[in-house]
Amino acid sequence: EGREEDDGGGRRLAILGPNATSLLGRLAEKVRRAGLVGEGDEVVVSSENHAANVAPWLELAAECRARVRWWRLSDRAIGVGSDPSGGGDSTVLSDLINGRTKVVAVSHCS
């Protein structure tokens, strides 16, 4: 269910639902239907996300022919120990965001 409110400064929308999986799936579908992501655009997804915040964006990217870029966290990226792998797209989120980026799917907490 959605509820719109106008606080005098503009429109705000709150979307309520049963769980994160359903809500994020709906959000990705709305983004797709609105044509906000297209061929050649980019979707950044964190390797540390819950599956509910990964699967809808991977599906969206596949359907829209967008590129998925992974923000791969490492021990070094979060300030613990060292990261000997040196692999992955990047451990620095800002390195992955550019003019083609349309979605950044990163969980604040789980």
C-alpha cells in the first residue's frame, strides 16, 4: 500500500508492505516500468546485501540489458586487517558510480 502526503514543500510517498523482499521487488518493477534503467546503464549492487536487495536488481539489469557492477567489500575496505585478493570490481563505492549509474543497491544494515 502507498500513501502520499504533502508537507507543504512537495510530494512525499511512503510505501508499506509485508517485508523487504516484497517491497524491493515492487520497487525494481516500478523502476523497470518507468523506463528509468535502459540498455547500457549501470546498476551497482553490494556483495554484502541480503538476497532481497540483490535478486530484484539483477533481474532488472538482465531485463533492461544494463551492466551490473559489484561493490565488493573487503577487510581493508571496512578497516579490519588487510585484503590480499585485490580482486572484484572495487572496494571503493565512489569508484563504481558514474553518469550511467541508475541504481545503487546497498543495505545500511541487516
